[in-house]
Amino acid sequence: MDYKAEIPYGAYWSTPFARWQGSFANLHAVEFAAHVAREALAKRGIEPRVFDYGVLGFSVPQKHSFYGLPWLSGLVGAGQVGGPTLMQACATGVRTLLAAAQEIEVGMASAALVVNCDRTSNGPHLYYPNPRGPGGTGAAEDWVMDNFGCDPLGPHSMLQTAENVAARHGIATAEQHEVVLMREAQYRQALADDSAFLKRFMTLPFAVPAPGFKKAAGTLAGDEGLTQSTPEGLAKLKPVMAGGTVTYGGQTHPADGNAAIVVATRDRARELATDPRIAVRLRGFGLARAALAHMPESTVPAAQRALDQAGRSVAQMDAVKTHNPFAVNDLYFARQTGVALAAMNNYGCSLVWGHPQAPMGTRSVIELIEELALRGGGWGLFTGCAAGDTAMAVVIEVGDA
């Protein structure tokens, strides 16, 4: 499909991701995202007044997040901008991108700011009144931990979905650990030459603000709290679930951070791009849902729907990125599609740099764009699963404007 909306080349950014309870643990996710967006727009010479639409995505509520996108856009200096606040767990990054593209497609906007942020650290503890409870007592929920551990339709944990797929398709622990080592080696490509790849879209060293956003509390050289695995270390790990296959080494870790992408009409995209000779075109989107408690399987039909809309096959993709909360995800995807494991997730992926949920997909799309740009252009696919056995995917093309 030939969408009217494009991503202005270079008009996107991401913070480093910090393992939970790390350097970003005390920063309000929405306020932090606005702080980063102000600086990123200024660095790119983009005036906030150019935007006439915005989308905010998150999956972990923060204080005052009821006000959502209008609050964030006001903090950014784009008080004229309205728009929705969306939540689709780990598929939020692609969902918000599609929302902006749809608004431009129907002529209701010309330039949209798409921001995704999450803080899994210090997650909210919620109390739900229940007058019918014993003595009028209510119910409580730890938003992050309780929802990691229980899909109420099952009930079952997210980890159980990975084990179900591993059992159905005969995916062993040793295979998963091989993928982990491969993905960590690919991420180290992004750290080469003083993190040259990451610096294409990330400000490094990154100044970590204090909670009041008036001064710096420290700096990060890059993503924080990553694991450096060894074959020997992984071999010593036991599966987390009795009788299972997935170890702590074969899955990602919760994290904090934010990322953003500008979406615009073609003419406006040329104006906002850091290099107007490069066009980043949106070619297809896909949504799918797998069988109950088989979340990793959803990535394949979502990818196929995006590819069908783009009129391309997976074999015609020059680069492929996946959201892989479990190494199981990539093994299943590779078996079903024929994409070589070593050909996926160059320069990094969520299995390595973490799982801040909403911004995870946004960063993956940004990295996909930059990988294609380094190749001199081409077609790319990103697909990723989300809570509730769903997934979303997007196909992009990077080429001459």
C-alpha cells in the first residue's frame, strides 16, 4: 500500500533503556518523555508549532496520565496539538504509528508527533473499591508485577505462553541460549566505533535529569544494566518453571525509557527530515491474535498481513526486526517464515536492551530505518507480540525521495 504518510528521515529519537530500578526509576514517564522531546526537536531544528496532531502511548499509568497526549504536547511546547492516548501493551509502538498514519491518510493532519514512554520501575499499586467485599474491603493490584504474572483469560503468566509455544514446536533450552548469544553479539555491532550506530538516533552520552528536570543527576554512556552472557553461564541456568525450557537468560528484562517518531505528509516530511534526499515510506501494517496462551505465535500472522498490504514477501525484506521478549519468539518466527536467525535483529533487539513496553516497538522501527539507510535503502519488516496473544507489524521502505 502507498500510504500518504511518511517518516521524515532523522526525525525520531530514543533514550537509552535502563533496567528497572536503575537511572530512570524515579523519573515520571510522561514528563521525562516531554523533556527528551523538547531537546530532540530543538536539536533537529523542528519547531513544536508545526504539529497539528499527536499520539501518546504507554502501558504503565503515571500520576496525571489521565490527561495523556494533551498534557505531553503542552509540556513539549505544542499546546495547539490534540490527539489520543493509546495502550496496546508491547504493540503500542506500532499502534501509535498507525494512528498517526491514519490521521494523515484521511487529511485530518499534516504533521504528527508520536511519543511512547513507560516506566516499569516503581509501578503503581492500585486499590479498587468493592462495597460487596467482606466488610466492604476492596481489591488491590500491583500494575506491573501482577499483570506480568497473570493473563485473566487463562489465568496464566506471559512466561507460560512461551513455554506453550516451546512445547508445541519442540524448542529446547540449548537452542534458546544460542539465540541469546547471537543477539548479544549483534548488539555489540551497535557499540562499535564508540556506539556509532546508536548515535544515529540517540544522544550519547545521555544526561539523566533529576526528577525535577532542572538539573542533571548523572550520565549514561548507553543502555544500562545489560547482561553479557557466556555459553558456560547460560548452561548453568535452570528453567524458571518446573519442567519448562525458558531460563532467566532466555528472556528479556523490564526497563524504563522513551522513544518518538515524527509522521508527516510527503511534502512536510521533506521539510522536517535531517536529510531530505532520503524517504521513509510506510507500506503496510498488520494485526493478529494467536490462540489463548500462545503469544509468541502471533508475530507470524501479523507480519504476513503487513507484508500482504505492502505487496511483498518476507523473502523480499532486506532487514527484519522482531520484538523478542523470549528467545522462543525468534526460533518460532524463523521456522515458520524461513528467515535465517542470523539475518534478523542486526544491531540489537528487545531481548538484549530490555522491555519498557510501549517505546520498545518505536525504538525497533527506528533501528530498522537506520539499518536500511546504512544499506543504501531497501525494505524492512518489524513484528512484535503483546499481552493478550496479539501482535502488530509494519513494513517500511527506505529509498530516494
